[in-house]
Amino acid sequence: MKVAGLRTMPNVPRQDDYAMMVLLVDDQIMVGEAVRRLLAGQPNMDFHYCSDPTRAVAVAKEIRPTVILQDLVMPGVNGLDLVRDYRDDASTRGIPVIVLSTREEPATKSEAFAAGANDYLVKLPDRLELIARIRYHSQAYLNQIQRDEAYAALRESQQNLLEANLELQRLTKVDGLTGLSNRRYFDEYLAAEWSTAARKGNPVAVLMIDVDEFKRYNDSYGHLAGDEVLRAVAGALQAHCRHSADLAARFGGEEFVVVLSDAPIERVKQLGETLCRSIEELKIAHRASRVSGHVTISVGCALAYPAEGNSPLLLVEAADRALYHAKAAGRNRAVV
Ligand code: GH3
Ligand code: MG
Ligand code: MG
Ligand code: MG
């Protein structure tokens, strides 16, 4: 018997990773024995026989066949119903089913395909044809599984890449030491806030914050302890910024910056003073400070309405000048 085209089927590559597993469901022990003999000695092919059709689905779930040979006429069970049962269960849905029946009428064959069968052989088939069809369907199934797995792996790696990219994107905005937004993000944010404020006719405020006597702190306690202070200051700043409306960022070194949008100057000044008090209240010992026995900050506040001759840069410079005045006036204070 010639089996047309099997050699050239593109979806049937050689693949020996998985054994083929044939499950025969047939009430007649003689058929079971006959098929067992037909398949005897086939390399890379296991055979399991189930004579009890009421157990067929459970057995299929358990042994995970790569193809099912399904009898049609069995006592109390219609083989076509079994085919539908395989198709209904997620774990057996994809398993190819070859109907194996003594019935030869085209209408029965047609019904079998309609029920979800993949192939139809009249009992008992020629050995070579049976083996060829088993191999063909098993291999197609194994290939499909492999494609599903490859696809799932691809999806997973794409997902990982996506997440890694998001994380990288996040990291470009974050200061590594303090976890606050970094200078790059501050610049972007301020420019965007400036545009929004220009559209709405709102003011934008910047608070420039500098740790007092920080060089002395490093000299006295060491650079690592200094880093801890920067983290603590960053945490306090963050805690005092309204979550979405304000931005706290590390401007660079021991300097921080806060952006307030659409806030009256009173609130800006008030926040500056609150920040000074909150750092003082951290009570981080600073024995070398000439300001107080604890770490303190100075804050320069500036507010501007976006207009001709004004710019984010000028606003930052104004905050910086106010900071200079806060330093000159004795530190540990906020100046507008
Ligand atoms: P002032 O009260 O006038 O601000 O005095 P200051 O000592 O704080 O000012 P100065 O600008 O002279 O010193 C800033 C110091 O901040 C110097 C530098 O070593 C330290 N510094 C800058 N970045 C970091 C950092 O990331 N970690 C630590 N530990 N120190 C830093
Ligand atoms: Mg039968
Ligand atoms: Mg400084
Ligand atoms: Mg300083």
C-alpha cells in the first residue's frame, strides 16, 4: 500500500526527543492483541491498550498518548461520543484520533470526522499503513506541542525583555543613591510643568535644598555615613511632597530640589520651613557642624509665572540665589 506524500510533508521532521505513545480503545481483546502484534518492535513507539471504553478518557489523561486508535461500536458506549469527550477536555483536546472500525460506509466516516476524528482506518488495516498513519499523526502532534512550547518560551522571553526595558526606562529617571528622581528627570519634569503652567496661567515653584556643613560631616563621619544622611534627607523630602502633584529630586551631590505646581508663594515658603524642621527633627548627630549639633538643611524658594523673558532655568537660578541667601543668613532656614 502506498502512503502518498508522507515523506515530503513539511511538518514531519525527524524528531526523537519524545516517544510516540499509541492508545488503542477497543472492546475486543482480539483486536487489542492484533494491533499489539502489528506494532510490535516499532522503534520509538509505545503501545497501550484499553478494553474498557468507560475508562478511555481517564486513561488518555493518564498516559498522554500521541495518538488514539478509537473503535466505534462498543457495548454501551458510542465511539463518536468518546471522540467528542477527548475534544472537550483541555488535556486531551489536541491528541490526534484515528478511528478504527469495521464500518466502511462513507456516512460513518463523515460522521467520525465531524465528531473531531483526524483519520479513519477500516479494521484491521495493513501494518505498514497503520504504522505510517500513527507516525504521521503522532509526529504532527509532537511538532504542535513543540511549537506551543516554543511559542510560550518566545512569549515569556518577550515579556521579560519588555519588563527589562521598563525597568531600564525607570532606572534612567532614578537616582541610584537615594531612590529619588534624578537630575535628568527633574529637567524633563520641570520643562513639562512649565508648559502646562503656561497653558493654564499657573505659577511653578522650585525649592533648592542643600545640606549644611556637609563637607565637615563627611570629614567627621566618613563618606559612607554621609551617603546615609543623603538617603535620610531624601526620605524626609519625599515624605513631605504631595504624592502626584510635587516632585522631589536629587539635583546633584548634596543638593536636592522640589517642584511645586500651582502653589501660592505662602505654601512654597511654608514647605521650605517644614522641610528644614523635619530634617532637624531627624536628629542626625553632626558634631562638626557650626550650625547645630545635628544635620540641617538650607532651602531657597522661588516662584515664577511662565512668561516672556522667563524660563525654567531662570527659575532654578532664582531658587539657587535664595539658597545662597539662606546660607548667608546662618543656614537651617528657608528663604524666598
Ligand atoms: P554648606 O553648608 O555651605 O552647604 O557647606 P557644605 O560643606 O555642605 O558645602 P560644600 O559644597 O563645600 O560641600 C558639599 C560636600 O558634599 C562636598 C562633597 O564631598 C559632599 N558630597 C557631594 N556628593 C556626595 C555624595 O554623594 N555622598 C557624600 N557622602 N558626600 C557628597
Ligand atoms: Mg467494537
Ligand atoms: Mg552644596
Ligand atoms: Mg552643603
